[in-house]
Amino acid sequence: MAIRRVEVDNTIRKRCGELGLAEPTATAFIPTNLEQAPSVGDLVYEASTKTLRKLLRQASFAESPVEPAGASVSYLHEKAADWVAPTLFFVGSFLQQNPTILSIYVNILSNYIYDLFKGGVRVGKVKARLLIEDTPEKKLQLVEYEGDYRGIKELAKVVKELKK
């Protein structure tokens, strides 16, 4: 199991503007190819995005999709033993107003993954990425998890450290 936390440049808003996408205002799933996509029609999300969006809506979790309403969205279905969560971007001002939202997301994600794989489904690794913004002008905290499905709950400890 590995959890990595690094600072990265905040290019999310700039790239959304270049593609004519909505600027995130709460939390937003980020397409896997946001940096490379030549147009909105070329954006691709992880296959798990649909399910996690549904689970987050059921939990009254605020999401601000970057893609235009009604846009056709493509999903990446990898033929591998790994399960990959979509990258979720947390807007700094939204986090300040809702300080528990990171913990809520990690709990929803870890419960879903645990339920998905506890029945003996073989999976290689679970991969998850969170992008956490302090302010729009500053760098992002990138938190990546890669490991066994049971270790995803360790993300909660890293999230607590970020709040300090």
C-alpha cells in the first residue's frame, strides 16, 4: 500500500477555461485526459465515475460537473485487474465552508470499494486520486492511493493531516 502526497501546479481552472468547460465551484470529477484533450468531445472519465456520482448524489454530496449539461461523456473501461477511482477535485472555498467533505468522500469511497471486493472478486490494486485546492492561485495537494482495497481507509488519516 502506498499513499503519496505532493504539491502540483493548479492548472485545472485554466484548462477548463481553454476547453470552454464549467469552472468547478464545489467538487468535480476530473477527466483522465483533461491536460491532453484537444476538445470537450475528447474527454474521458474513469468507468467508476458513473457509480460514484450516483453514490455521492444519494449522500447529498455537492458536485459541480465540468462538462456541459447534456454533453456526451466517454468512459475508460480498462481490461486490467486494477480498480481505478476517478480523480476528484475539491475547490478551496467550498472546503472552507464544508470542512468535513473530504472525510465524507473518503468514507463513501472506502465503503463502496470494500463492499465491491469483500465478496471475493479478484482485484489487483485500487487506485484513487484527490486534488485539494487551498486557493485558486496556489498549488494543489495531490493525494494518491495505490494498494489493496482494504487499505483505502488509510486515506482518512492523510485527509485529517491536510486539515491541520
